[in-house]
Amino acid sequence: MALVSAAEMLKKAKAGHYAVGQFNINNLEWTKAVLTAAQECNSPVILGVSEGAGKYMTGYKTVQAMVAAMIDELGITVPVATHLDHGSFDGCMKCIEAGFTSIMFDGSHYSIEENVEKTTELVKLAHENGMSIEAEVGSIGGEEDGVVGAGECADPNECKAIADLGIDFLAAGIGNIHGKYPANWAGLSFETLAAVQEKTGDMPLVLHGGTGIPDDMIKKAIDLGVAKINVNTDCQLVFADATRKYIEAGKDLEGKGFDPRKLLKPGTDAIAECVKTKIELFGSVGKA
């Protein structure tokens, strides 16, 4: 199976009332941790790449080549999609050229007319190249690669207009936020989610900002049609925590503990455990 578009895995998830995790990757360690955890859980997985992370890893062609080679070398057999996260129009074009298997066009900060126009063009290009495409209506709260959103709720009628363009899955703002959630967060708007689902029918829905949402809310969102949940901050936090503990314990000074393979291992292992926990929560264990 290995590298595939995300369309089929999310259709199955929607029908089976579970969700596939998108785990954002930042380097080789991140990618290895996510792939090995997904394989261990026999779960499909989506590797998310933000434009900032893509640039950090020297470009989308590098990312795609690394993932393809790693799948081969590690003997990964579960379905894996490489997916641009919160892509600009130009970013989407670069990922189409680089051979990604999925893209997200975030046109939420444009007028609905411009969002429709740009999404229409990208749907055609993505599908011609066998890629799946995600679109967004209603911005996700917090900040990601310079795109700032207050976490407003999407207009269900605008969601229908975008869904009708032939996209494969839709990110609709329902009060969710990127990064850590503030103490005064109002929670997810299940009324908005239900209304969006009613308008979009069988369209798999995407929940961004999966870090910090209580488990019961995650499960309810899945029941209401969410088939893809994005996780990034959680993995970053556990990686930082495990690395800090390793250094504070002075282990980098013992023997060759400063060797990057040893220095980065606790954090990498922590990411893998985090991914496994999320896969279990989302219900995708054994669904490969």
C-alpha cells in the first residue's frame, strides 16, 4: 500500500466512524517516529507538512523523497499520505510538482468567491495528478505559519459551496485552535459541526488543532462526521520535554551521550508513544 492519496482512507474512516490522524513532521526523527508508530498500530496515517516545515527541510521534493525512501527501508505497509498543511496556492502548486499525494489549500482568509475560484482550479490539478485535496472554510484559531485565526465558526452554506467543488475533505472552523488552548476556551461548537455535516452529506470533515481538545469532545466530533484529526503541538511538547529531561539529567555528558542519535532518541521515542496514544483515541488501530 504505502504512499497513497488520502481520499480512500478518509472515506473508509467516515463510514467506519473513526478518524485518521494527521501528524505534522519536521525532520527525519519526526517522520520515522510517526511511520513506525502507525505501522505498529496497523493504522493508516497522514504526514502533514506545513509550508514552514517544508522550507526548513529544504523543500517539498526533499520531504517526498525522504518519506518514500523511509517507507521502503522500514518496510512500512500501512497506507501513508504526504499532505501539505495550510497551503497557499503557490505552495500547493509546488507540492503537486514534488509528487505529494495530498494537498490542503487554505483559502479561508479570502472572500468566499475567491476561495471558490482558487479551490476549483486546484481540485482539477490535484485530481489530474491522483492527489486528494482538502479545503478550508472559517479560519482555525491561533497561528500557523503566519496565518492567524480567531477560531470563528464556519458558515454551513459556505461549506456546502466549497464541498460542491469536488474536494475530498473539508476543514470547517468549529471553534478549534492551533497550539495550546487558553483557559477561557469556549469548546467546540457541535451545533456548527452538525449543521456543516447536514449541508455537506458524506464529505469527510477535518478537525485542526487536535492538541488539547478533551477526549470526549474528540469522540463526539468523530461521531458527527470528523474523519481526520490534525496533531502537531502535542508531538512538539513531548519531544521538548523528553529532550530537556535527558539533558538536565546530564546524560549528554555520559560517554558519547552527546551523539545526536542518542541525544534525539528520547524525544523521538516520546513522539512515537504520543502518536500511538492518539491513534488509539481516534479509533484507527487495525484499520490499515
